[in-house]
Amino acid sequence: MLTELLTPPAWVILLPLATAICLAFVRDHRQAGWINLASAAGTALLSFRLPWQQTVGALLLVDPLSAHMAILTAFVGFTTAWFSLGYIRTEATAGRLDPWHLRQYHALFQAFLGSMLLALLSNNLGVAWVALEAATISAVIVVGLSRTAEAVEASWKFFILCGVGIALALFGTIVLALAATPILGPGLPTMTWTSLATAGPQMHGTLLNLAFVFLLLGYGTKAALAPLHAWMPDAHAEGPTPVSAVLAGSIPGVALVLILRLRGLLVGNPEAISPGPPLMALGLVSILLASLSLWRRRDVKRFFAFSTVEQTGVAAFALGLGGVGATFAAILHLTLHTLAKAAVFQCVGRAAQLKGGQRFTDISGLLSRNVPLGLTLAAGIVAVAGIPPFGLFTSEFLVMAETVRLQPYLAILLGLGLVIGGWALITRLITLCTGPETPNPGPAVHWTALVPAWLHLALVLLLGLAMPESVTAWFAAIAEVAR
């Protein structure tokens, strides 16, 4: 069993965790930043080989779903570490982060990344629970690093709300193990995803239903599905921007993957409830609540945090629809949104840092002095709004098509939420990029600082213009595994 830790897929997890330990002893934040980047790049390169290293073991499960999400998480971790080099250096120069907090930042970044990858690639539900909690604690500490009253409050809210969620998930995990014990016997198999999948149709329906309800509420909190989303706007608004870039897709994405695997246990059990309606309900509530809330946001990072709640709701709703087509659309949407939103937060964070504030009135008129930054942010907002030629238009179209085919009456609510949210995004785009110039325009951003965001947007554009046949086949394989 332990020999699995020496296999190449395990290196994807072990590299960032080992780097986190090493970075705890590095005093110079400049050296730590380069070590952080090198480790993130190595993790991303290792993750790119996962599709050819698929395996099922007692500890690791590398199938198309986990491999894809691990590649996405590692890639965003790499580009965010790249973006962090300049961002953290500016924070240190301005005195907003002292040397001790800088040392914590880089170590916690790698701990967060390694924990996310462990949750995705583990074949054990208990290990995934521990890894997701470790990632949450790492992110909680980073959110409060600035030690302002607002940051500390946001950090505590993040910890308490997600702590309640993970406690519910723990209870659900225990109940699920109890439901599996009569079929699989005591021991490790009762916590192993592959064993649970075979035992799902034979489990006691009542216990399985109870486990699903608690796990859905617990991991739904991590996914920031309304009304369990209250931690996300504060965490985005008060935490360092690199944290916002990875939080926008990583924790919600991992939580949705775990919910997706749980959905498969209920689908084959004749005594279990249908997992679709609860997922669709949470998804629709998230879409409608977040799209309406966008119109009342004055803080730009809170605004895009609510946009993340909306887009996560779209993915959850598609997973609730079920079937290969809807699952294909959900995974595609989750992938594209993670890439696009990370690019948006990188642009917004740089603008807020240079202009000394993150309200819309502070950042207005970017195109007047910072043309590359303004154009990149505009492209990111257009992508997130689901406007062609960017790929989110394709994923939202596929979700809408599946809704019309399977649940036509719900298509009205889904379409209404998407239109309201897209309208709010375009309205704010006009303010941020072409509105009146602020009194403190800030220095221009050099184009090299925008390369990580350009990489993200290029991928979103490519998948919107012409998705290669091999990529389509890959997403189809994921949908077959996860349906």
C-alpha cells in the first residue's frame, strides 16, 4: 500500500507538501517566492502526465475526473505563484506584509495546493475530508495575514462557516461508512471510493439518504452554494489577491467533485432519493441570489466573489440534471470558469494594489492610463459573462440545451439568472474600463505582469473558438466516468 507513495502520481501531491515544509525555514521572501514558483511549475508539469498514469489503488485514484481537476488545480497554482512574485513584492515594499507574514504566505500557499491535490487524487473519502480541511485552514490563515480588523473578521467567518460545513461532512462520512459496513465489512474498503461505488446499490437506503444530506450540506458549504456561501465574499475581499485567484475555482471545484462522486452512489440504489433535485435547487438558488446581489456590490472583489457563487451554481445545477451531456457541460463550465475568474482576479488585484483601493470608484477608468491592464480585465469580464467567442458561452449554452431537454420549465429561471448576471458584469465592465478616471490613476502595469492572465484567457478563447477533437473526447471520457 505504501509503495503507492513512490509512484509518479503521488509526486504531484508530495512535491508541494514537501516544499511547504522547506519554505517555513526560508527567511528571504524573494528567495521564497522563486522557490514557490519553481515548485508550482514542477507540480504542474508532473500533473500533465496524469492522463497517462491512471491508476486505482488503496490510496490513490487517478481516473479522468481526478486527473483533469488535478491538472486544472496545478496549472492555476503555477500561474498564481507566477503572479505572486510581483504582487507580494509590492505588498512587502508598501509595508502591508511584514517579513514573518511573508514567510507564512509562501509556505501556506504550497500547503494549500498540496492539500487540494490530495483531496482530488485520494481514493479514500476520509483522507479527502482531512485534505479539504487542511486546505481550508491554510486559506483561512492567509486571508488574515494583513491583520487588519476586516481581514481578521473575514478569516474567522471563513473558519467558522466552513468549520460547521466540514463538521456536517464528517458526520455524513461516518454514516456512509456505517451504511457500507454490512456489505464491505469493517476496515479500509468502507472508506474507499471504488469499493463504495460497487456497494452503493446494496446499501441501506435510509442511511445512504442521511449520509448524502449531511455530505451535500457540508461540501455545499465548501462549494459556496447559496445559502451556504457567506464566507466567500469576505474571504475574497480581505485576503491577498493570489488567494482569491485560487479560491475562485479550487475549493468549490474539489467540493463539487466530491459531491459528484457521492451522486453516483445514490443513482444506482433503488431505495435512495434522487440526488438531482437537491443539487438543482441549490444551483438555481445560487444563480438567482448571486446574479441579483451583483447589482448592489460596491467592492470589486466582493462583486466577483458573488459572480463565482453564480457560476458555481451553474455547474451544480448541471450536475443535478444528470446524464452524460449535462455532466460534460458541468465539467467544461467549471474548467473554463476557473481559468477565466483567476485571470479576472489577477487583473483586479493588480489594479486595486496600484490605485490604493478596491471599490469601483477607486478603480474606474483603467483604459485611460493602464491600457494593457484595462484590455485584459475587459476580456476576462466578457469571458466570465458568457459572451462569445469565449468558451463559457459554449458551456452555458450546453447547460441550457440540456435543461430545455430534461427540465424545460426550469430553463426560464436558469436563463433569467444568467441574463441578470451577465448584464451586471457588462455594466461593471463599462465602469471599470471606460468610466471616469480616478484621481489616483497609479503607475502603469508592465505587460509582463499580465502574462499569467493572458495564458488563462487564451485557453478559454481557444476552447470557445475551436475545441480540438482530442479535448472533446477527453471531456466525454470524464462525463462517462462521472455520470
